[in-house]
Amino acid sequence: MYGGIEAGGTKIMCAAGTGPSDLHAQISFPTTTPTETIERIIAFFQQQRALPLVAIGIGSFGPIALHPHASNYGSITSTPKPGWANVDIVGPIGRALGVPVGFDTDTNAAALAEGRWGAAQDLTTFLYLTVGTGIGGGGVSNNQLIHGLLHPEMGHIRLPHDLQADPFPGVCPYHGDCLEGLASGPALLARWGAPGETLPSDHPAWALQAHYLALACVNFICTLSPERIILGGGVMNQSQLFPLIQREVQVLLGGYIQASVLLQQIDTYIVPPRLGKQAGMLGALVLAEQAASDPA
């Protein structure tokens, strides 16, 4: 039995189990202060003592410190979320529960879950992009999560921004008009004065949103060559976005990449997650499974 934690900037989801068909306990609550949030996480798993938990997995908002030998390993680092910069999340949970802890980004965790049980089961190289309070991406290449200098920060790529057509400066506190600054949920609210979920399906917000997300997808297609791109997160609950993005991706690529899935089956290439809102939490169970089998 494994414990999974999706630590989002807005909400925490915890569960005990082994997969989507075997969940024995679940809880969800708002992300508040680090101390209060971590204490609630620990209390939830301590209440599951009847279950033989052998490891915990944490998929966290970031950026995070992933190198095991780094002095700040297990910490959330330069996040713009107030009060959470340089907070150790792995240490307190691991010490309190006395089990190994797997740790990665929430989007990498979601990618793992979609690869195991969801929209990328038949693939070895794919991307999961979440568009919500923030924008983040998880990548799997040849069945391995993409890591390197740090972890992917796909939400902070820079895009062409026509300031005459869209004078909005962006909301990212680090970059202003990066992808997250232009196309996240807070960007929709700041640009249009209303939350995205309240805007009608024919509102001009969605054509602009699709434009920026299509630009991002084209950049990822050209650099990482994924076999599929999965777009999740609260903003993507607007189903009209998918055909808009798919068509614009084809226009932007201009027929340069001669792959039939891009030319003739784009609706099977840019898709919603099959696991919905549970992808990150289920991916945390996979991280726990990996931690339990890691002799280190």
C-alpha cells in the first residue's frame, strides 16, 4: 500500500492505495501555510495506520530541489506562492511517517500516471501540460521522466507576444509575459476581469488562449518530438479549446513535420487527460512505488 500526495499551489490531495481501482482513503483540502498544510498531510496518513503503508510519493508545485545530494533536497524553492519559498516538504513528512518518500513535480507525477493508466499508456515519449493556477509540464522520454539541470519548467517558456494585438503585460512575477504569465487562470482573470469558468464559450478570451497554448505546443513538438501532448488543468475544462488549439498547431507547423498524426489525426494527438483531476495524486502513488523499490 502506498501513500500519494499531490501538493498543488491551491489544493492538496492525499490518498492511500495502489492505483485508480484500489484507493482506500482520500482527502482534499486547501493549501494554506506550510506548517498547517504539512501537519494536515501527516495527520491524514497517521490516521491510516490500519493500512500497511510502505512508502509515500509527493508530486509538488515548484520549482523544487530534486538532486538527492543537494543540501536543500526535498524543498520547494523559488516559487512565487507567498510563504512557500525554500520550504522543506519531504523531510518533515518522511520523518513523521518513517517511510521512504518519492519526490517530483506535480506535472511529472501526472505524466507518470497518464503513462501507467491514462491517455499515454501505449507511448514511450509524451508530454503532460497543466493549465490552471499556474502552467507546468511533465515530460517522459523513452519511458523515463525528463530531468537534468533541474526539471522541466514548461510554463515559463517565452512566446511571441504581439503587444498591439494583446497589450496585456502578463502576470508572472518573474517574467511577466511568459506562457504562464499570459495563459494561466490568473492571467485570464487579470486580462478579462472575470474567472475563466464564467466566460461564455464564444468569448474572445478563448481564441487568444488557444493561440498561446498552440504556440507552446509547437515549441514542444519541435524541440522534444513527443508522440502525444496531454493538456489538463482547470482552464482546459473548456472543451472548445481543444479544436481551436489543434487547428492552430497545424497552421503554425505549416506542414513542415510530416507525421500523419499531426496532419490527419490531430484530435488524437492533443488530448485531455484520461485520469482527470486525479492524475497528479495517482502519479504520486507511482513515485511512492518507485521509492519503495529503490535500494538507496
